[in-house]
Amino acid sequence: QAQLHESGGGLVQAGGSLSLSCAASQLTFEHYAMGWFRQTPGKAREFVAAITWSGEGTMYADSVKGRFTVSRDNAKNTVSLQMNSLNSGDTAVYYCAAKTTSNSDYGIWGQGTQVTVSS
């Protein structure tokens, strides 16, 4: 079965940076658009960033635009999320997800990685 595995989460001070990675296995990685989402207990899951299969097109939530950068390396089957100028509002569990062009929903999800920003 297709699997996604996030890594790189941890504790960081406000104003600092953190880089998350997502490794894919058992899927043709370059056929999928990739997205990053985050969720805080008691709140709904929210979109963070996405990148097309080619890596040339990206989208960001307004709350992270200018601070976060999403990228992918199809040769290594990985997608990354570089997070700069972190603040307490960025504290959440971050998930990577994959979808094909024919699907409107992301059907493959990772287990999540915790990001905690100290104030």
C-alpha cells in the first residue's frame, strides 16, 4: 500500500525555523500533487501548502505565505516544507498528503509530525 511518512517536527523558539520532510513509498510519486495540512486539538484541519506533480506550481495559505516554502524532489520521492519566522500560531500536528489529478480529495495521508513553537 502507498505510504507517506513525515519527519522533522520538534520544538522551536518563536522566530526560528524548522524544515519538515515527507517520504513516499509504494506509489508513483511524480503522478501525485502533494499537500501539507495542519491540525490543532479542538480545531478543524487546515490547508497549509501544496505543490503540483512537476514542482513548478505552488499554493499557500494566507497565514503562511511569505514564511513557508514547499518543494519536492521526485528523484528522491520526497516533499519538504521549509518554515521560517515561526510563531505560536504555527503550533500544530503537520500532515503531508497526496492526490491524483482525477481526485478532488487527498486520499493518502501520513501519520503526522508535531511542531511546537515556544513563545
